[in-house]
Amino acid sequence: MRALVVLPTYQEAENIAEVLRRLRAAAPTADVLVVDDSSPDGTAAMAKAVGAELGHIDVLVRPGKSGLGSAYRAGFTEGMARGYDVLVEMDSDLSHDPARLPALLRAVGAGADLAVGSRYVPGGLIPNWPVHRRFLSRAGNRYAAFVLGLTVRDATSGFRAYRAEALRGIDLTSVRADGYGFQIEMAYRVASAGGEIVELPIEFVDRERGTSKMSFRIIVEALLLVTWWGLRDRVLRRRPHRPFQLHMARHPEPAPHDSSRVA
């Protein structure tokens, strides 16, 4: 399967070269699309330089900072237009170990519509996290699971691989959440459409270089959105559209080979 790794970046000049090199070593046949929001520290220029060296790395520069969810929507839309079979999302700050990427790709190859790199399944680790942060993360995931009826233990994880057909069954233009909310909404959309979701253990580590983009606003946004989705779909039963049934499109005709690549 042809896989595209989407890497959103903003102010990641300290990390981007290492991320790209480790990605290429872990998954040599995967292509990469860096989606940079005009980082003033030269992240895009560095990514282009590494891409020219390694090949099969494109850089999409957007005019300004538009958020994580927006970056992934742009990257997924581009990837589907190019005919990729698998779309991957992961952080560009080395919080996600690229060495775990092949396992996610294998899970999609084995039939999963969404493979999630999970901190909360056996084998998953979060070393050096303080107690209060562990509590907030677990509580948020359990709340989302309870309110939305999700069986995913780590719905806020940003290290995951989607089958392209699963994404085609989602109206990405209607997905407005950012940060944690985006991850939860995407998992919820796949689950609501009858998609198969699997979780594989990962070790999540805090960034060593640069500044975290997470904010209190993003956390509050996620909690409010989860509450609204639960009320809308499980209490008021006002889903805006009938879910696309993924099992009806599990074996699509193969896309024609796209030999054009921009390094």
C-alpha cells in the first residue's frame, strides 16, 4: 500500500530534520508531506533541504498559523487526491517514535480502517509524566468514551494511520475541531461509520526541544465538543447525516499508479 505521512509543523526547526531522517529509516517506502504554517524559524526551508536530500518529501507552506486540525485536513485532502492508500498523522516534535510506524501500517494492511498508537493499552507507556497530567489525560479519554460510546482507550492520540477509504467516507470540510478535539472527532466519525479501529501500544515522550503548542483553550474546546456530540447523537438523536458504511467500500478498485513525485 502507498502511504503518506502528514507532518504538521509550526516552529519545529529544531526537530524537523531528525524526524524526517528517522521516518525514512523506519518506513523507507512511505512518502512524507510536511504542512507548515509559515514558521518564522525556517522550518519549511529546512524540511525542503532534507527532502531534496532524501527524496519523496514534499512541503506544503500555508499562509499563516491555522491549527492542527486544519493542517491534517489539508494534508489528508492532498493525499487522497494523489491516490494514497494510507494516510498517517504524527507529531513533528519527536513525541512519537517513527519506529512504531510500520506496526500501524501493518494493522491497516491487515484490515483496520484506523490504527491508533495508544498509550493506554498493555505495553503503552508515558514515561516521566506528572501525576496530574496522567489524570487529566486518562479522565478526558474516559469521559469521551462514556459520552460517545467509544471503545477506543486513547482517542486523543495523535499517532495514527487511516485507510484512505475511511477518510473518503468522512466529510472533512465539516470537521472543525482542533487539537484533542480533532483526534476524538475523527475516531468517533470512523467508529460511527462502522469502521474497524485497532490500538497498538506506543511510548509517548515529551518534547526535548521547542515549545508545546497545547493550550488550555484546546482542552476546553475538546470537552465542550464531546459533550455536544454526545447530546446531539445519543440524547437528541440529531445526527446531521447518515454515516457512510465503510464495510461497503473495503475493497475498492486500485487507484492508478501515480509516478509523479515532487521532492
